[in-house]
Amino acid sequence: MPEPLKNIFSRPLIEPFAGEVRAAWPRFSTRAFLDDVFDAGWEALELKQRIRRISLVLRKHLPPDYPEALDIVVQTTRRYLAQHGEKLTFEYTFLPDFVEIHGTDAPDHSIPALETITRWCSAEFAVRPFLIRYPGRMYTQMLAWSHHTSPMVRRLSSEGIRPRLPWGMGVPALKRDPSPILPILENLKNDPAETVRRSVANNLNDIAKEHPDLVLGIAARWLGQSPETDWIVRHACRGLLKKGNAAALAHFGFEQGVAGIEISSLACSDVVPVGGRLHFSFVAKNTSGQPAQIRLEYGIEYQTLSGKISSKIFKIKEMELLPGQTESIARHQSFQDFTTRKHYPGVHRLRVLVNGKQMMEREFVVTRTG
């Protein structure tokens, strides 16, 4: 079994961190801080609970005045930046969390602090309550951040304002009206940093869930501008492609449901234990007299705890099939449990899709052994 992600937050991480805080503020009691963090209930805490515990206990052991306490957090962050340079760390998530839970009443102090902290540990989650509480101010701020010299700050300007940020607090106003996001993405579409461009693509993919035509219009304008924008557009349209959106398919040279393409010999595991793998194979053939551009995908209809079905689409490959050409496909799908996905016993369904159109399907059974 893989090591639980929550175990990142442990004494080997927090003890040196406490030393850095003490270096920034000599009155900091490292022993008392560590004793409070790693109390008798620590081992039972899950990932987010551990992050929150650290930020709450840190607040307890810093000065009661929030601006003074925040300054120590920022000084500690700057010590890490001076030693290691800018990084997209995850294990220091409790630093922006400190601002998120203690600083929303003090935006004049908190927002500049997030600009510094995000250069060491992304503040994409921490900016969400500020977006909700101070929307006009934050839209202006995030647009300004899109011009920042630091790629980490520029990434925050896009990642933090995503309408559907995974694990992040929802911002309903941006789902309804994403127009404040668009100037930011325009500024970043040719950004030299790959992490920034990836955030732009993910942001557009979020927007496409409620506003597909808006994203398709952006795709039409950006395609062909540069290799970077071409990659962004393709990645941004992945959700629309998986849904078989005809306009999205057409952008990339695919017809919706290609005539003359046949899928045969679909075979898959009959029984898959949780923790095991589904193995499957099939053959695609072009029976027409013309070359065909095809996008091969497979979908799995998962059983959920509530008994409902959860469908997920996975890309196999994009290719050209010449007249009479066949392509044999063999793949597997893991049914290993993770924190973000659990598997449940019952009948599941495997589907094969060509250019968004379902061609064949097979049922299989997931079992829980032991």
C-alpha cells in the first residue's frame, strides 16, 4: 500500500519548521508548539485536519496581534525562499492556511502576505474566501498578479480564480459569470512557465463546464497562435472532447462518430478485485475508403457508495487510420483505493468510444476480497 499523503505532515517536517520560526522570532517556544501539535490525537487526524491543526496551533504560539503574528509567518517564509528559492511545495500548506483562517478580517495585511507565501507554497486555496468577501478588490489584485515577475504569483492569479478549483472553496459568482477571469488568462496564455500555462488550461476546462461556447470561442482565437497556445487549447477542451462535443471535436479535425470505423473483439476481465486491475483489449478498423482521424477513449461506469453510477472517460490515443487499417489496443485500469477514490463491489461497465460516440460495451464485476 502507498504511504498515506497525510504522513508528510510529521515531526521530521515540523521540527525544522519550528526552528525557522524561532529564528524569525526568538520568543517562539518550539517545545510547547511541538507538544501542542503532536498531542495524543495527532495520529487519528486526516490530511486536511493535520494541516488545520498546525495552522491553529501556530496561531496560538505567536503574538495575539494578527499583523505581528503574520509578519513572523512571512519572515519565516522568506527564510525558506532565501535558502531554497521559489518552489511549488505542498508540505507547507499550513502557511497559506494560516492566512485563510485567521486573516480574512485584515485584507490589507493578508493579501500582500499571500503574494509572498505563494512563492513557497501555493496560496490557491487561501485566496478563495477573499474572492468571496472582497470580489472587486481581489479581481483587480489577481489581474495585477498576472503581470508579476514571479511565475508562482502569476500561477496564483489563474489557479486561485478557477471556478471549480479541486479541494477549494466554491466561488459561485465565477461559475455564473467568468468574465473577470478572462483578462487574466489572456495575459498568461503565452507565459514562459509551463506551470502557469497548465493552470490557464485547467481554468478554461473549468469554465467550459458551464460555458462551453465561451471556451470554444477562445479556442478558435488561440489555435494556431503558438505551440504553447495550441497545447493550452487542447488541454482546456479535454472535458468537451470527452463529452463528444461536436464543435470541440471539429477544432481538432475529428468528426463526431466517424463513419466506417468498426470496433470488434472487445474483451475484458470478468471479475476485478478491489486493489487489482481491469485488463481489456479491442480492435479498431477503418472499413471506409478514406483516411479517418480518430480519438479513441474508454469509459468506466463505477458503482458508488450510494448505489448510483459515476462515469469517467479516459483517453487512449489520437491517430489516423488509413483505409483498411486495423489498430489493436490493449490497456488496463487500476482499481486500487486511494484517498480521492474508493471502489465498491458490484456490476461495472466498460465502454469504448470513437470521437465521442460509444461503439461497444462490456460488463464486469468488482469484488472486495479478504
